[in-house]
Amino acid sequence: MDSVSDRPKLRMTWARMFPDALLAHTQGLSDVATAAYLRFWCHYVKLGQPVADNAIVLSRVSGISPRRWRSVRQEWIDAGVVKRVGKGLLRDDFAEAQIAYFRSRSETNRRNVGRRWTGKVEDA
């Protein structure tokens, strides 16, 4: 699976958030940009992939006006918090790391359940 569209859909019901990592990742952002980022991050993780760079949708997700969104978005890009990728997408590597971790844990758990129910449980 090389592209985002090839990934299986998943519903992330949880994600790890380490306060020190979040503080380091958002250091230097304004208070408004940091608060908007937290909401954006949750939306991104929920979707499990880069999001369309749509000012109307993302301003609502982030809890700020579309006018304010443009300046916050640029602040994130300038600080390296998010990147523009592909055709009109925003990518957050910080969120992608959590998505990858969730996918890995989900696959491990799925395999373990399969082994348990097929009677092929390995001794620990």
C-alpha cells in the first residue's frame, strides 16, 4: 500500500498524546494557532489520512473564522507543523505517527484474536 487511497479505512477511537511531544511540536505557535491545531489534529487522526485544504471546513473544525484560518494555516506551514502535499492536501507528520501506531496495534490485536479463536495460540 503505497498511497493514501490504498490504505484500508479504519475508525480510530483513541490516540496516544504525549504532552511533552505536543508542547515541542507546537512551540512557537500563537495561542490561537495552538488551540486550533489541537482540534485539527483530532480531526486528522479521526480521518486517518491527509485532509483537503478547504478553508470553510477546516475553519469550522478548528473553531476559528475562515479569515483567521488563512493566517493560522500559514503559521502552521511556516512552523513546519503541517505540510502542503499532493493536490490541495494538508499532511501532519505528528498525527501520521499516531495513525501508524494505531494501525500497527490494530493489526497485532486482529492477528492475536484470530489465533485465539482458531486455536493456534502460541505460548508466551
